[in-house]
Amino acid sequence: MRLAVEMLGLAVGARRLCSALSFCVEAGELWCILGRNGAGKTTLLRTLAGLSPPEAGRIVLDGRELSGWPRAELARARGFLPQSQGDAFSASVLETVLTGRHPHQPRLADQWRFDLGGTAAGLREILGRLGLEPLLHRDILSLSSGERQRVAIAALLMQDAPLMLLDEPTSSLDFDKQLMVMRVLEERLAEAGKPCALLMSVHDINLAARFASHVLLFSNDGLVLAGPAGEVLTAANLSAAYEHPVAEFEAGEHRWFSPK
């Protein structure tokens, strides 16, 4: 799986979010998207998911223009997790997680035939990793925002797409659950025989510093820095992007950033 973004231009109304943005995402990479509120993180993810057209430039997934992918085929190639889940009707946690398998189910005549098949073991593993087994038969309308977010992440993992786009997946989680989710995503990247790549927006700079292989850093002036995390995540770059002085510290094997 390879995602190539070439000379991408994004705008909201008269406001330009980025111009001539180019970067490539390869299998095994975890890209974190950072920047202030309104800088363009969600717009970029929606555009990469094929839900919004770019103002300029090309998005190429596995050698094909994103706009040329049939919708059903694209649903098997990329998964998208929005910031929030709008639940209008009751459903169990199990039923909701299994919706991630929908793009993979064959259609016979006028009926959908759902066959879990060989994914049963994967389902149990995902539920266990995300601590969802005790909630299996709970109604999603009764869940806390953090519990509901873990259910959404489980459904995304069940989709088993080689490209996963996540919009603030850790925003409603306690710090221990944030680490749990990041480790689960990291383990998914390392699974043998199932190459995939992740792009996710986050607000926690230190979470990105700990887990990201690459970073996209948005500034409010339309400038976007893209590259390896060690090169992009510097006190100077973060200070400029967030328009506030940022200090860098080292603790053990990790780097940490804090506003001054």
C-alpha cells in the first residue's frame, strides 16, 4: 500500500489551508497530523479518504487516482474514523464492531449474506486488546464517549483496510486508554503479512513524539511541514506552528514538549 499526495491544495472558503503539499505514505508508517484548531487536519483526512475533493493536486492510492476508485473497492482499501459517532438507533457493541466487515461481505441476489468466517479469531483479539469484552452486549447508546470511541476503533480494525485514517481517535480517552489504543495501532502496523499504514490527527504533541514515525505539522498560515518525526518535531517548528514558545526535554528514551 502506498499513498502519494502530489501538490495538494486545500481551502475552506477564502481561507487557504495548504498549497502544493506533497508527501508519500508507505506501509508500516504511522503519520501523526498536528496543528492548532482549524488549521486543516480534519479537512486533510476527509480529502485523503475521498469524502471531499481537493482544490488542487492529486491523490494516488496504489498507483490509481483516488477519484477513480469504485466506492465498494475503496471501502476495502481505506478506512476512515471521524471525530464523533452519531448514533441514532440502539445496537449492541458486538453488532457495531461487526459493521466494519460490511465492505467484505458478498451480496447474493437482493440480500446481504454476513459470514464472519475466518475473522472470528480476529474479532476476539481486537475486543480483548481494546478492553471491550465486558461491554460486548451493551447498547452503544448507554456508553460513555470514551467507551464509544474504543468501539469505533474496533470497527475500523475489523474493516482491515491497508490504509487507515483516524481523526482524533484519542481525544475522549483517559491517558491509560490513549496508550492502549496507540499500542494496538502500533501492533497492527507490525502484523506480518498484513501491510498497512496509518494517518491520524492528534492534539497531544507528546503522544505523537512517542509513537509517530512521521509527522504533518500544520501552521495557520498555510505552511505544512511533512517528514520523519525526529526532523519535524522540534521546539522551533512547534513554537512557530502553535504561535507559542515550546520547550523540549528528554526523559529516558523519549522526548517531551511543553509550552513555556
